[in-house]
Amino acid sequence: MTALRELSITYGAITVGGTSDVYQLDGFTRHTVTDGVSDSFIEFDVVVIAASAAALAGRCAAIERVFRTPRKSLTVVQSGIPLIAVSHAAASGGFNTLPEIRKIGQEGDSARSRRYSLRVKFETPADTVSTSGLRESSVNVEYDAARIRTVTLSGVFTAVPGTTSARARYDAAIAAHASSVLSSLSVTTSELVGEPTSEHDYDDKTIRFARVYRELIFGQGTDAASDDPGIVDQNLKVSRREFSEERSAASQIAAIGSSSVQALAVFDVRYEASIDSTVTTSLHTKYQSIRSWLLGQIRTMFSQGQFALMSEKPEYHRDANRITVDIVAEGPVGGQSMTKRIVSVTDRIVEPTVFRNAWDGDVLAAYIYEGHATVTRTITETYRRIGSETSAGANAYALSLPGAYSYPPTRYLQGTWYVVESSGDATPIRIGIEGQDTIDMVDVSAVVTMRRVMRVAGESQTKEVPKRSTTPAARTG
């Protein structure tokens, strides 16, 4: 005889209670329902009844098989009114149902009946919170040595009615959730640098996630600290090398007119960045879009706002969708325009002795006469400066005669220096890759030759100087 019950519970293909005379709810044991934020479950006892032992074995096998099968629909109806309706496929009321069946060995067991204790656990969708689908969320803030923050968001999203895929719900809601969290931390500019966890379950009803954001204090492709959605994990490293400049001693430089001398500084620049493959995989095109910004960053490192691009080596890592660029640039870092300056002095003395060969049986015999001493000094200045040939000035090759160089040789204190010859030349050069950032420079060489002369008193400058005596001096030695 059918034991009619107003309460029926259906899991999968089996209904217990209600009008079923095969699977009857135990009228002496109340069913219990526990409802929670993440999990809920219902527990009830059922008595399986059959007219024969063989029929009982078949019906017991059927209910045991169903209650060992997960992810089936669950409904609880009281007097025709649904109390619980869990549709795993639609993520409505719950999902990921997990049944459990136990043979409890109590009254009701016989050759024609068997009592079971049943429990169905299911997860509940996160559809009662403001961030629909977000069941759990935690935030970790890490500070590095420079107090730049790395923020890690982690948690769980679930499917909800209308969005039966937890991953789809996560993809749709995570950006707004992250923005809200970062704003609450006063992180004004950041970028997503990693997503180490994005794990959904068998039927994509829950997804556990972790996303890592890094605070930005430097621009990406612009001067402002902004996030370029196509650039990830950017790193710009600059090394500055300075060299000992070629120059004469400070006293010599001062003697010919002071001008600061400093060799060009060399900057070694390395730029690295991953490029979001969902934005672009055209690495060359992406690099060209940020290249002018990168060169602008280099330009700010040079005091005169100019530099020479000596080498540029972009590398495109196709498999990793990453760009690495090495740049070498040279340029001035101070207000100087001269990068090299050398002054050299050469003295040449021809002694005032004239020898005339003689023969007296000695192969070394000679008449010795007093002649004129010739004392000359050649001053050579070479320098390199920034600018064109004309920018060196109209008097670029006119070397002044400094007092520091006007001293006479020790044995010839008389007389005065007179310029007898001067010359100069300039060689324009250009450093840097042609067509890119370059610096025009000029190599200048100025040469002045002077002679030390003892001018005859009272003689006109145009009058011929009288010849000295040619009478040979007595031979010595």
C-alpha cells in the first residue's frame, strides 16, 4: 500500500516520498536542511520496499547508484510547492551536488525492506552579494625596498543564474572588483603583472583566482606615470660611464684662455617589457610606437638636450612576446662644449757656430766661425668641440701667445719672440647613426711658429742687418 506524503525529495531519477510506494520517507525521522554561504545540505531517511528479495535488491542497487552520482538536480516539494530547487546545469539554487548514502542498520530492515540515511550536499551561488558571483576575496599588500606596492587579489567566483560559467562571471567582474580594491588602497596607477591562479572545477561552476598588480611610479610610453595596456612588467635601466678627457695641465689651459674640457658621457640603456599577447603580437610595430618616448627619456639625461645614438639593438622574443632593447648614447652632461684640448710646445735651437772644413792632415779638421743662433718655438693646439666648423669662431685658428710660453731658452735670455708662421685647419665630424640622433663636432688644429730675435738698436726695421766677420776663429782642441 502506498504511503502518501505531502513531502517529496527528488535527486536525479529517483523520487522519495510523495506518492512513491517504493522509496518512502521515514515518517518518524524528520528531514533536516542546512543552508550556508558556500555550502548547503539536506539529510533524510528513506525506506526501500519491495514484494520480493530480488526486487528489493534491484531497487537498492538503483538508489545506491543514483546517490553515488554527483552533479544531479535536487528538488524538494511540499504540497506541490517547491522548497528547494537545485539545478546544477543552470547554476540555479545551487550546483556541484554531492550525494551520500549510508546503510544505517535500524528498524525497518527486513527481507523485503531496507532503511538508508541519505545526505545531499551542494554549493550555493554567490548571488546575494553586491559583486555578483564573488564568494571569497582576500587582499595582500607587499612593499619592496623602494616602498612600491605589489597587491595580490585572491578569492573564488561562482556561476550564478544567467551566467552558468564561473570563468565567464570572473572575466566579467574581476576588473571592477580589482579597481575598487586598488582605489581603496590609494594605488592610483598600476598594472596587472601576473595571474598565477585561475583554476575552475569540473563543470566550471567555481573558479579560484589570484591576480597580481604592481604599482606604477614611472610612465609606460608617456612621461606621466600611466599604464599602457599593451606593456607589462616594463624595466628601464640606465648606466652612465664617464671617461678621463684628453687635456693639457690646468696651468697650460689657463694660459691659452680657460675653457672647460669634459669628455662626452656614455649612457648604456636597457629597456625590457613583456607585451600583452591579447593586445598585439607585432613586436616591431609596438616598439616603434614607444621608441620616440624611450629616446626622449634618454635625451633628458644630457644637459644640453642632445645626444648621439651610437648603437641600437632591439631584440624580439617571439615565443615570450617580449621586447629587449640595448642602446648606447653619447653626449655632454655639463655646460662644456670642448671635449678634448691638448697644447704642445717644441723648441728648436741652432747654435751660433759655423764650421768650414779644412785639411791639415786630420780628417776632423775645420775652421770655426761665429755665426747666428736660430731659436724657434712651435706651439701646437688641438681640440675637439661640439658644433660646426663655423661655430668655432672667426678667429678659430689664431692662437694667442701666452706669457707662460714666452720664456727664453736658458742660454738665450736676450731678444724677443716674433711670430714667423701660423696655420690652422678644421675637420668637421659627425658621431651617431646617420638619420638618427647625431652630434656635429669639429677637430681644430692651430700651429704658431715664433723666432727669438735680438733686434739691433737704432736700426730701421727695413734696413739690412750688417754681416758679421767671417775671419775664422783659432782652432781649438
